[in-house]
Amino acid sequence: MSNTINNALFGWYPYLCLTIFLLGSLMRFDREQYTWKTGSSQLLRRRQLRWGSNLFHVGILAIFGGHFVGLLTPIWVFDALGVSHGFKQGLAITVGGIAGVACFIGIALLVSTLVLNLYFMNMAISGGPIGFNAYFTGLPRQHFLGFGGGALWAIGMLASGLAMSGPANVELDAALRTFIPLASVALAVFCGFVKWKEFSAAPKSGRIRTLVALSTAFFLGGIALLGLAAR
């Protein structure tokens, strides 16, 4: 059963997705050519979009070409060319790894263009639109708190994962293993209410405070029920 799931997820599904992607792109190009445009993103950050697009396409084409040549070329062709199986595997790992990294960086740049530009830079939470160079104008305390918060979160997630994967004779109780990862969310909610006062501007008699209080109560109740169910 596990071999079937592994083959389905990592052997068949990626090629099915790639086939749908290629056929869908060809059909769209044939029927709706003028819908291929990214004007809004390109106007906001052309340089990052250009790098991301180039890296993504070069990486994905290299990966597709490597799979195409590696899977469809008979073994006797490599033997006739004097290419050993070890060299072929090493070349595939090296070139495929570089292409995969380039493709991943390209996707990250393209996605971050949409997220950073649209939501956080041009539709800021507070204030007007800002540029990317505004990051370098932040105070050292702000950068320290940002990196410190990320490091603290990463350490907590690592510690939680290690606690859940320990030997059976030393692992935590099932209820605690369920409660600890979710307790951080409850702590963040508490800090938002008490420390940062995120809903201080909301009307005191409006529905916002009622809905927030109900959602918090249901969330904490769900954590408690999960802990009881794990016993």
C-alpha cells in the first residue's frame, strides 16, 4: 500500500500536473492569446519579475528536458557513447539540483512580487504605499524584534517536532503533544488583545468584539477537547 501511494504521489502525479500545465498553456495560447499579460506586477517591480521569470523558465525547461532525455533515451545509446551509468546519474543529480534551485528561486521571486507589491507595499496595513528601500530605513530595534521573533518561532517548532518524535519511553503525553503546538496560537491571541490592543478601535457595543470573543472561546474549547480526546 505504501509503495502504491509513493508511486502515485511522486511517480505519476508530477507528470500528470506537468501534462495538464503544458496542454492548458497550449490551449490558452491558441484560443485566448491576449489574456497572457502581467501588467500590474510588471509596473510595480520589473527587475524582480524579470529575474524570477527567467530563473523559473530556465529551471523548469532544464528539468523537463532532463526527464525527457533520461527517460526516453535507450540505455544502449549511452553505452555506445561511452557514458557510464554512474556518470549519468551524477550528471542528472548535479544539473537537476541546479535547475531545481533556479526554478524554486524563480517561483519565490514571482510569488513574492505579488504578495509584497499588492498587499504589503501598495495596500499597506497602515499608512500609504511604500517602496522596497523602506526596509533599510527601519530602526535596529525593529529589525532585532523581527529576526528574534522568527528565530524564536523556528526554535519552538523544532523543539515541538523533536518532542513529538522521541522514543516511546520518554515521549510526552498525547494530550500535551496536542496542546503545546496550539498553545502558541492562544498566546499570540492573548498578546494581541492585552499587549498590542489590536481591537481597541473597534466599537465597544458592535459585533466585532462579540465575534472575536466567540471565536477565541471556540478555539480554546477546541484545544481542550483535542487534549481530552488524545488521552
